Amino acid sequence: MRAMSHSIQSEPQRLVIRFGKFGPLKYTSNLDLAKTWERLLRRANLPIQYSQGFNTRPRIALASALPLGITSECELLDVLLRQRVDPTATVERLAAVSPEGLVIYEAHEVALNAPSLQPMVRSAEYRIRFLDEVDVSALRARVAALLAAETMMLSSEHKGKTRTKDMRPLIYALSVQDEGELLAHIAAGEHGNLRVEDLLAELVPEDTAYAVHRVRLHLQPDARLANL
């Protein structure tokens, strides 16, 4: 029985950790955030799995890049461990050594053969609070007009060429709360992505100040990721 218990504990395990990004940490790039997580996992003394080869790296990956300046309560980190740990205890260990602005909410075990999270991301929900006074009635009218429109064409420059793309299919829901806060559910990820700033360019004057908070990531349904 002891040998069997030891064998089970030595099995690799895959966890997905949901965390929040607040305060000054919102200005940390995704590359630096990944490095922060490397240090954090080591401080928590977790049995991280490393890649093979000359330049070994920890087997961790963020589900979705979060633009600078945006806070979040729904970021996901995919972690592969050499041996099994208790997810609840892991949250406590990580929280004890987390830097200011990084909040650990929960950890879920997922199947080792579950797909990578990045290609599974389909959309995100945001809460946008305006720091300047806005005309709520006018904002609601612009939201209604945008939702009724068949197209929302955006132009961008790429290698000296102008590209135009219809972004309207990437808007899934928009609503304005009584206090003027805007709730937006828009496409995100590798299969289609709408930037919050491009959406707001259609709704408010260019110099309007605002704060953006990501509240949820939506993944393509997969039984192996059922806990997320």
C-alpha cells in the first residue's frame, strides 16, 4: 500500500490557476508576468515540470494576454507539475508568497491530455468605468446604433498597407448600466479578437478617460476542461 501511495503522489498533475491582476501590476507586461509566476511557483515550493533541452523552461502558460492598464479577476495559468499536490492547499501556499496586486482565487485539476488553453479562448467580458463624465443617454443611443449596425469597419496599417476588417461579428453583447458603466462581451483569442480601445473609439470621444476590468474568459467547451 505504501508503494502504491508513493506511485500516485509521483504522478504528474496539471493545474489551472485562476488569479486576478490589480494595482500597479496592471502595467506589467505578459512576459514579465510569466516571469513573476515562475518566481512565485518556486517560492511556493511547488514541483514544477520543466521542458527538456539545453534551455529548460517551466511548463506554464497564460491562457490569454491581458493588455497593459487593464485589471482582471479571471486570468488563467496552466501549470504542469512533476507530482500531485492538493489544489486547495496550493492556493494557500501561493497566496502566502504572492506580490501586491496578484490575487489567487482557485486552482482546478484538469486532464493531462486536455487541450492548451490559448487556442480554446473564445471571448471575454469586460466592465468599463468612465473616469470622465459621460452622457448616459447618448452612450445608450450609440450602443443601440452599434448593435443595430450590420458592420463595424476598422482600418489598420500593416507593413505599409492598409487593411480593413469588419469587427461587428466580434461584438456579442453591450449594455450601459444606470451609473454609466459599460458592460461588454467581445471576441478574444486566436480565432478573433476585438480590442476594448477599438470598441470604445466607436462609442465615446477620443479623449475620454476610462478604466477597464476583465471579469470573465470564455473557453470553447471541452469535457477535459469542465471545471473551468
